[in-house]
Amino acid sequence: MAEDRAKAEENVEELEKWARVRERGYAYPRVLLKLSGEALAGDVGYGIDPKVVDALADEIADIVEDEVEVAVVVGGGNIFRGLAGSAEGMDRAQADYIGMLATVMNALALQDAFERHGIFSRVQSAINMQEVSEPYIRRRAIRHMEKGRVVILAAGTGNPYFTTDTTAALRACELNVDCLMKATKVDGVYDSDPKKNPDAKRYDRVSYMEVLSKGLNVMDSTATSLCMDIDVPMIVFDLTVKGNISRALKGEDVGTTVESQ
């Protein structure tokens, strides 16, 4: 009886917190942020740009202070890409494992930046590295978020052949998030590459089915299909514009919203 009462009280506290988050103007009380490794490299082009990481931590600190629950899936392309290694003759599975280790390096760099900005955080890795991270455990990750800690999810799914985009879609499903946010260097989804085609059209809203049928460059088809199946909206936005994370979470016209229709 005491245990049931404690759970009921926790549920009430969580609902009250989400009500406060919505009162502050946020449309999504619990979110998963997908960061590409390239985004962390900034203008440097390789490795981790401290300015980018600090700017990101500063923005995350603001929304965490407003009680938004945040999980982060980080890629590793700024250090090593499994597909690139495979193309050069490496065994694909071996190359993917190296890429997973690169995501752990990025996750630890993010954790350092977050905690320097006063954000409590935990790194959870799909590959066991007990000296530097917790193992990924779904219920523990949710509990961390409920306690106001940012959960940084590293090492992809722990399996080769699966991208970190697919990881983000999978974790979004497991952690019951309200929105998946994909941070990029462009301001949304276009019908063609805006760097090559100056007349490329940006979508304000687009369906997952259109993304798949038109081959739009959002996520790989596995990740897109999973997002469509679990019916979680995704916002694709430009991380380099200060304040975009908060504006997107408040439902402002930032980037492209991808949803089931």
C-alpha cells in the first residue's frame, strides 16, 4: 500500500510539473535532441569545437531550468564515420563499433560542458563502459529525466548497421518523449540540396510518408519509418541560430515539422 501511494504521489508531481512547463509556453514537456557529430565540430570541421558545445550547454540550461525533460542522442561523425571506414575497405561491423566509441567521446565532452553550466547530467552507453558511463537502462533514464537530469545517450543502439538517427527514433519511442528534435546546420527540410540549388523549397510541415516517398534528406528510412509508426513529431532546425531550441519547443515557426498525417 505504501509503495502504491508513493507511486501515485510521484505521478501527481510529474503531472503538476508538466502543467508548469506548459504554462511557461512550452508545447513539449519531454524531448529528445538528436545532435550530429558534425554539428559539434562547428567551423573547425573535425573534432569538438568548444564554442559550439558551450553555446549548446547554455541553451540547454535555460530549458532545463524551466523543467523541460531532456535526453540527447549524439552522433560521432566529427571523429569517425563507420560508413566512411567501410567504404575504404574496413569490415563494416568493425567500422561501426569504432563510430560508436566516437559517440562516447562526444557524450563525455557534452557532459563536461553541461555540468560547467550547472546542468546535472548522466551519460548512458549502449556499450558497457562502467568507468565513464552508466549502462543504458530505459527506466533509469526516465527517472533521471524526471529528476531534472539531462540524459546523454551514447554508443548508438550498441549494434552495427544501425545509425544514430535510428537510435534517436528508438530512444524517442522507449522514453515516451513528446517530440524528437533533429539539430542540423540547415534551417529545415528542403525538396533539394539548398547549397546546390538556390531555388530549393523549404517545407514548413511535411509528413513522414512524403519524406519516404520523395526521398527527402531527413533521416535514413529505418529511422523515418519508426518515427512514423510511433507517431512522434520531429522538428528539423538550425542549431547554429541562438535560441532556436527554446523557440522550437514553444511551437514557434522554426525549421520544419515532420509528422504523421
